[in-house]
Amino acid sequence: MAHSNVVANEMTANSRQMCSLQARRLLLVMMLVVWGPVVSAQQSQQQTRRVLSYGIVSPNTREDLKLEEAIKGMNSTEESKLLNKAVNLSCVVRSKIRAYRALGSWSDGAEYSVMLRVNSDLETLRYLVSRMGRDAEQKYVIYFHPQPRGSADLYRLWFPKRTRSLVALTTALEQGGIPFRTLVPSNQGTSVYIIDLDRDLREKILAVARKLGARVSFQAGNAALFGDDKRPQAKVVFEEEIKKYETKNPDLPPTCDFRKKKPQMNTNR
């Protein structure tokens, strides 16, 4: 009889444990059902909200450009054309685009580039750099779109006044272990933008900033370098991105320069 009571008690305890486990599982499923769409919606909203975003595209098509040649190219006709193209796309996406002459440099090369800043959602930003990349016959373009839970970081090092030449600054960044950087000079100073795609440069960036006396700011977001090693294939990649956006957003306005060139109808009779 005592043995039967023990068995019964064990069965009762096991039943309670099973019920408790099932209840926890049911609660977990309910939380996933309730919160899953909420998290997904929040992520979607973050992707579609307009925030100050960055794109970098070069008009250069030469291979193995030297640093001094790239700096000289910042005042080239190709650079000016791409700057104007970026600004004229403002009317297409209905958001003011600011474009700046820039110097992109890496461990074994450099090229003159254009950095654009625009209040944009992610899809529009990808569309903009794709149009510029296609028209400039580029292999790759890169962008950064701020998002609190993004997988990349954008660092900005600010050097007030132009006390260092672009060559000296590039050399110092290279020696500090910063493999990719974009320098944007102005009358007030020089900004250095570093998109840390793998989030493994933070300590090196902060060390270089301390050594050179730069002010540092950074933000999280989504970033991508996309295109192809071959220009014809890169053009296909860009055109696919353009087509996808224009299909989703039909009847986009023309570029600003087209509007200016459009002849006015003569209503005087």
C-alpha cells in the first residue's frame, strides 16, 4: 500500500512537471506569435524611415591610380559631372542631396570620389548609389544607412583646419592600421569617414584619433559594398537594383537639370 502511494505521488509530481513544461512552451509560442510581427514591423519601419545617410561613388575608371593622381583628380571634369549628377537626383527622390569632393584610399591604391549625404530610407539610398555607379561605369559602390541595431559602424574623424596635407593624413591612417578610409576636405577642416563593415577597427580608429588629435563620432547602421569585379557584370547588378526600385515607385520625377532644360509652352497667342 505504501509502495502504491509512493508510485502515485511520483506520477503526480511527473504530471505536474509535464504540465508546467507544456505551459512554459505554450507561453513561449504565444510570445513569439504576439511579438514576432511587432519586431518585424519595427525592423521594417527602421529600414523605411528617412535618416541622414551616406553614399560613396567614384567617377574614376583607371586602374592602379597613385595617391597624388587621385588627389589631382578631385578637381577633374569627371568629378564635377558626378557631383552635379548626384545633386540633380534630388528631384527624383524628393530629398535634397548634398555632394562633396572626396578622396577614397586603401592600402594599395586611391581614387577621387564623391560622397553624398541625403535624408533617405535604405531602398532609396541603394537606388541612388546604383544610378550613380551605373552611369559612372563603376565596379563597386558603398553606402551607410543609420540604424540602431545595424551590423556596421560609421566613424567620422574631424580635423579642424587643414593643418595636414591629404597625403600626410592618408599615410598616418595607413600606419595606424586603417585599411579603408574616405577623406572629405573643406575650408573648415577635413573629415575622415570609415565604414567598419566587420566591426573590428574600433580600437585602431580610437588610437589613431588620439594620436592625431581628431574628434571622433560614430553611429551604428547598415552598410554594404556591392557591385562586381567586372564592369559589365557590375552594370547588371546596378540596373537590377534600379529596376526593382522604379517598379515599386513608378512615375518618378525627372532629374533637376531636366526640369530646368524642359522648354516652357508659349501661351501667348
